[in-house]
Amino acid sequence: MLRKELFSFDLVFTSLLNRAIQTMKICLKRMDIHDIPIQYDWRLNERHYGALQGLNKSETAKKYGDEQVFLWRRSYETPPPLLELEDNRHPQFDKKYKNLQKSEMPRGECLKDTVKRVMPSWQDTILPEIISGKKILIVAHGNSLRALIKILDQTSDEDIIKLNIPTGIPLVYELDKKLSPTKNYYLGNSSDLQEKLANIVSQGKSN
């Protein structure tokens, strides 16, 4: 879709997680873009689901109930159960985060925490590149992208938790000289968009 619409980019930002990195590589290959600078930023990682990390969504719903799982997934300020420091899933045991202070490493995040984490990446790293005139491609995750949308559109806490991000459909933001959004839109046809949004709504239910 990006290639068909003749998009080009000067710089890519992505997370440290494999699924975003692989998606980014596919995008660049299909667009025949080579030797473009890539910045990997842990702050663009998906929200950390704490002690729920790695668990199957439907099985978690069976164990805790749909209502509780929905609250963990979609409440703005309610975090999941936190990882214990000695849990081998804690980021301190992953070499990707060896340069971070332990206090920076999330043990479990609500969306509010994710917004707080993403904000410095936007302000200190991404925004200066946009100001310099570069066209930016950001390949991230549902919740880190929701955080960016909240920052860009100044979306309320109540509205952002209702927002779904369809997987694999590019979202384009056009900004004015003051870097305020003038337009945003998804590429592709509306039926694909609606189908993917419906799939998101059905995730995490026990049946």
C-alpha cells in the first residue's frame, strides 16, 4: 500500500521487539528502500503486560474472567499484576536492555505508563527529525502507537482506551508547520480496515 501510494521515507523508528523489526524489514524490502537509517528505541516497545506477559489471551480470560482481562487491557490507569524482580521474564535478564537502569525497566504497565514512556521518544528523538524535514516511518505496536496518537491528537484518557489500531494497515499523519496534525487516514480499502478492527474487538475473550 505504501509503495502503491508512492510514499518514501528518510528515516525509520522501530522498537526492540522482533515482530516490529520483522514488519519494518518487510516494509522496506517491498518498497525497495535500501540503506535508510534505522533507529531502534525500547520506548516504542509494546506495553509491558507484567505477570501476564507471554500468556494466551483467551486462556487468561478463562482464568481471570473477561471483565478483569478487559480492564487490564483497556483501562487507562489499571496495570496488570507486576512481575517479581527475580522473574526470568523481567527485562533485566534480557541483553537488549543491558544499557538501561533497572529503575527504567517496566515490570508491568497500564496505557498511562506507556504514554509516559513513549513521550520522551517522541519529543527528544522523533520530533527533531521531523522538524529537520525528514519523512518518518514508525513501525511499532498497538499500545505504543496509541500512545503516539494520544500525544499527536491530544486525545482524552477516556477516548484513547476506545481506540483500536488495525494490524498491518499504514496510518498516515500529515502535519502543518507548527507540527500539529492537519489530516490522518488509513491506507487501503475500508472493508479490510473494518474486518481487522472487528478482530481486535473479539480478542481476549474466553469464548
